[in-house]
Amino acid sequence: MATIVRARPRAFAQWNRRLALAYTTQIRRASTTGEPFRLAIVGSGPAGFYTAYRFMKNNEQAKVDMYESLPVPYGLVRFGVAPDHAEVKNCREKFEEVASSPNFTFIGNVTVGASSDHPDGATVPLSSILRHYHAVVFSYGSSEDRKLNIAGEDLKGVFSAREFVGWYNGLPEYADLNPDLSHGSHGDTLIIGNGNVAMDVARILLKTPDELAKTDIAAHALDVLSRSKIHNIRIIGRRGPIQAAFTTKELRALYKLPNVEVRPYSFSHPKTYDKLSPQIKRRTDLLAKGSHLPPNPSNNPHPSVTFDFCLSPLSFSADSPPNQDWVSSATFGHTILLNPNQHPDSLSSQTPHEAYYSTTATARLPPQPETTTFNTRYIFKSIGYKSTPLPEFSPLGIPFNTSAGVIPNDGIGRVLTKIHHPHQPPSHHHTDAKRPHIELPHRFRGLYCSGWVKRGPQGVIAETMMDAFTTADAITEDISKGEKFLASDGRGWEGVKGDVGEVGRVVSWEDWKAIDQAEIERGQEAGTGKEREKFVRREDMLAVLGDKGR
């Protein structure tokens, strides 16, 4: 295991600026004859690993180095996939195959372009990576939540799904979230958003401790959930049931929960099936059916899940003292669905039949919407994640669309430079000398992206795989065409280490396997059939490695 000690911030910044200048004034063609092609991938989630797999399969002599800010790999697979969906995590076998190649290097516990948030974390500047690799793929996923921007969003009892999922999956960032789930008697628990993540949150909240104990859920989460008083859940969507983002598979998983009632949903319009896909028809039938459980022998009502649609949150309110900082109710406005070609000015008080059954319909709040208020102690916002730019993007001229949370690209994975629009369009009134110049988008040679930072936080892992393959194929195509890549001496990780000197502790793949084995042994010791007991703090992960390499 390599060990590097942190450099002083001022010297680091000065050196970083020199590298950035060297990078921006040099560019050349990657050699296809002598040295191997060097590819750096930032991020070790499914997008990064699938990009590496496809690229290495098509370029057997290429060298791939993967940078990860945590000491452990797999990103979304480890920290995003629900613990009771073990089958989804089988892709780790393919990632193990990638990592076993002598042409692959895992560089863990290394943050790119920003100071590590842990004293034992390593930091390397992006400009150094650009100097020593022919190409770089950004695959670092989404690290922020989208906001509702409404009153009461910061009250206690209001959580983002991202932090809650990270907490029960053992993400170090949220190890101390420690939600108090003992206030369950005041109304329903609300989940805002109806994608697959919302379904995961509902399922984990309603599963019994015995069911969860067999999964790889974090021990601290199992302890809190075993004392939870949450009984009834409402899953609330801004659009209608036809436009809901969750899959039929995830809906069925709710129906399989023993002794949990999924209440039937009553459609506002007579069901029309002629234009619906078979997949949506199955989901629609399932929603309308409900679970219809027999009466509970204890005479207490079953825990339940209720679906609500065409509701948009307006505000969250708190109790009067002494609980004035804890959420007590949420008010929603009833939305109207519009077809994509329907003008907002045509809003009526009701959704037209054709928009209700359109998969592409959008939701709008009318000027004076009808409102509904629910009593609640818990709100989970599952309205989407958002990627952010690396700190060095702007100084290096690398673009980022902050509103969409993606790196501008050509749809295949090639990063595009900024597009400059003229102040006014050309017309016959302009002479050639005065005609505004239109600059078309240009490629940023040698830079690529894959996964959520490329296309936004959407889709399941299989879609991420196909997206990553597309990016890898684009790199291969550019190599075969002799396209220009980054200015590089081809030294890869060795060159970066030579530039930076001592910056912190680096975790190799062999080191990760030691952490992996320790987690598996901890799971066996639990005696519940657990696959593993995850370490949830970075210092505990690194402690497994002891002083090796120091």
C-alpha cells in the first residue's frame, strides 16, 4: 500500500497552477505505436467500472487507473442499492474481473481536485492527472440533492432520500445521521417522489428487523429501524400514475412485504389501455388492485402504503412549542397534467383525459390550486440527485451545466467546450462584416464522461452499463481515427505521484480486499446469515490495514 503525506496548501496551489498552465498550452496525438494508451477514470461506481471493462476489452494493451475518494470501491452498488436487493449487487463479480487485470490500478482514498474530508485521505490535483494521461473519464456520480425550495424544508423530521439511503447503507458521510423514528403516531410518513429510490425507502421502513438482519444493512441503521414507530406511508408524486417513475418490479416488492397492506389506487379517469405499453398496463393493474390482506388477528390495522398522485408540495409546518422545530404537517397543491404540446395558458381546473394517460405529460400548478394537508412526523424527499463540478473545472476551462447537474457532452460521452451564442441571430440586415459569429460546440479533446454526471441521475444499473459502453466505444473510435488527446507523458499514476510528492494514504485493490474480507468475517460473527458487516467510518476501514505501507 502506498503512503503519501499531505503537502502544504499554499505550495500545493502554486504547483497546481503551474501544472494547469502546462496542460492548457500543450496538446498532442496519443501514440498508437510505442507507449500504451493511459486512461484515468474518476469514480469507481458502476459507470466507472463498466467503462473500464468495455475499454480494456477493446484495447488490450491500454492501462487504466481508477481514482476513488473513499477507501472502498463500487459507489452506488455499495451505498445506493437497497440492502434487500442483493441480486442487483452481483455486478461486483464483473468489477472484480476488471480489477484482476495487470493493466488496471485502483487508487482508493484519493480525492481528485479538492482537499480530502478526512485527515488520512489523499488529494491529487486534476491538472496533474490531465498531464499524465492520454484521456480522462469523469464517472463520479451525484453528490447533492435537489431542493424543493419551500417553507419548512429544513425542519427536523425532513430528510433527503439520498442521506437516508446513504445512512442505512453505511456511507461514511452520513454515519452520524441517527434519525429519531420514534414519533410515529402523528399521521402518515410522507415520501415525496415516486421513483425506485422512493420505493426502496418505503420498503426498508416497513420491513421487520428480522428480515433486515439478514442483509448487509449498516448495524446502526438496523438498531434504529428496530425501534421505529413508522406504521403508514404515503408515496406522493407530482404527476399521475401513468407517468410514475417506479418500475413494476419495485411495486411488486412492496406487495411481497408480509402483513403490509398496499391500498388500491382509484383512477380519476376510466382506464384506457389502447395506447399504453404492456409494462405500464401491468403497473396500472397492480396499483388498482391493492393487496387486500385479511384482518390482523391482533385487531390492530396492518402497516400500509398509500399512493397519491398529482400533488406538489407547497409548505411544511411545525408544531407549536416545545416541538416548534419538528415537522407536524405538509400542504400540497393539486396539479394539472398537460401534454407536451399543450400551452400552460390552457390550464383548466381538471386534467384532460388524453393528458392523464400520456406517458410524457407534465405537471403544473394552477394559479389557485386546490390544496390538501397531511399530518406527519416524517418526510423523505426523493426528488432526484445532482452532480457537481470538480473544483478545478473552471480554472481548466472544463464546462459544467450547474442547472442540469451534468458535464456538457455530445450524448456519446465526449466532453464539449462551452457554446457561445450570438447576441442576435444573423439576418439579411447584417453585412458580412457585421454578421454575428455563431460558434458551434467543440470537443474537449481527451475528456469524456459516463453515468449520472453525463446524463443525469436516471435509470437502473443496466442502463448505466450501456451508457458506459457507449463512452468506452467513443474513446476506442477516437483512438482508431488518430484523434488528438491530452498532452501526456504517458506515466499515469507514477507521474502523478512524482508531481505531487507526499499527499496522504492511498488504498490499493489488495488493500480493499483486506477490508472486504474483514467485513465478511464481521458479518459471519453476527450469526444472522449476514453477507457482511460494513465499516461505516473511514478510520475503521483504514485501521484494518494497520501500518502496512506507512
